[in-house]
Amino acid sequence: MALFLFLLLVAVALGIIGFVIEGLFYLLIIGVLVFLGALVLSGVRLGRRRGSRPAR
């Protein structure tokens, strides 16, 4: 959970910097990619957690 929140913080910071400062649009793109990576990571962790419980 801490890694997910850290990645979200980094994505937001990169997105804001890339949007505000001209010529650093690539930081906005990197921020979006980090955000998508954080979502994928949380989805994988959530999927693993559900599958580990035995069915009743």
C-alpha cells in the first residue's frame, strides 16, 4: 500500500511539473505512465490476495 501511494505521489508531482513548466511535457507523459503502473501494481496485488483464500 505504501508503494502504491508513493507511486501516486510521484505521478502527480511529475504531472504537475510537466503541465506547468513549458518544454517539459515529457514529464507529464512519464507521470501518466507511472500512474498507470501504480494501478496495474495494485490490481495485481489485489488479485493475488483474493486468490489465496480457500473456497468454503
